[in-house]
Amino acid sequence: ISICRDLPNIEVITFSVNGISDLEPLNQCQNLSELYLRKNNIASLNELFYLKNLPRLRVLWLSENPCCGSDPHRYRMTVLRNLPSLQKLDNQAVTEEELSQALVDGEEITAPPARRSVENGCPESAESGAAESTKETESELLNFSLEETNKIREELGMKPVPRDKFSSFSPRETDCNRKKRNNVLNAILLLMKELDTEGLEIVQQTVGRRLQAFRKKELQED
């Protein structure tokens, strides 16, 4: 997600099922209008502090994060009190009545969350470790990676990767490696939107050469 610091003009970001816990890099995305963060590791609603100054944010999907807590009403009211410009929250339209009620029932967020020190690039979380190890989460990560990969291939004029071929190199990887690859795919998608025709042609040529190299290597191994 740190790549977002270098993408101030990005308008739509999809980081669902991606192990994200920190929204600070998003406060640079002044043109952001849609943000999808379902099923991540966002522990505190204080992370909304980094979204309060995004003037164009209209759609936010934050459900199934630890910060949602056990009280859906309090969660929704707090989000809407701090982000009153939202038109849709968690795939549900925001009403004028809710915005008024949020001023009463929602909690005002005035400071960012306290940060925990992270020693490496793939920290372990005691709260989310068990959930992330379930088959459901692994399946969603795989489906998400496959979808993002095929989006890239479609933009490059390439055929989509069949699920059976994609999954063949995924299950044996560690959670850390899988998350890193997922982050790389997302970063590529974000950067692709910043490229013009010439830039996309260069990417297409580079990807073509890399695929040829992989295929030659596979043939040699066979």
C-alpha cells in the first residue's frame, strides 16, 4: 500500500483481502473516489483519520475488518461522522437521516492511531494469524490474485490464466510470499493507470519477453 504515496491522482483502489493494517499512505491520494478494503487487518477506526482530508472519496468498503467491532450501528455512525461525504458504505447507500444521526451516535476521530513497531516486511499478527490460515481466506487470496493477474493480462492484450494453472504454483508458498505477490500485482495495476500508450507498449514488450523466457525454462526442465 506504500505505493499509493507516489500515486496522488489515483481514483479507484482495490486492496480487499490483502492483510492491510495501515491507511496512512492513502492520505496523499487527493483524487481518490472509491476505496475497497474488505477483509483486511485494520484494527482501529482511528485509521479513518487518514481519509478525512480526501475531498472526493464517495465509496468505501471497510466491512469484515477488526475495527468494525461487535456493534454495527456504532461502527457505521462513526465512519459517517468522520466521512460525511460518503455516498455508499460497505455496498449500502448512505442516507441523509444516517448522516444526521451520525452526529449524535458517531465518535469523532481527531488523531491517528498509535503505531506498533514492525521488525520485518511480513509481520505476524496474533489477532489475524488464525483467520488468515483458514482455507476460506487462502481461497479468497488466490481468487483475488487470479482476478488481478487476469486484469493485467487483459490490459496487455493477453489471454487470461486458467485457474488450474494459476493455482499450481500458489498453495505451496508461504503466507508472506503470497501477500508480497498480491501486493506487487496491485502495485502494477495502480501504476498501469498512470501510463500512456507508449508506456503500455513498453510494458507489453517486456512482459512478452519475460513470458518467453519462462516458457523456455519450463521446456528445458521438462
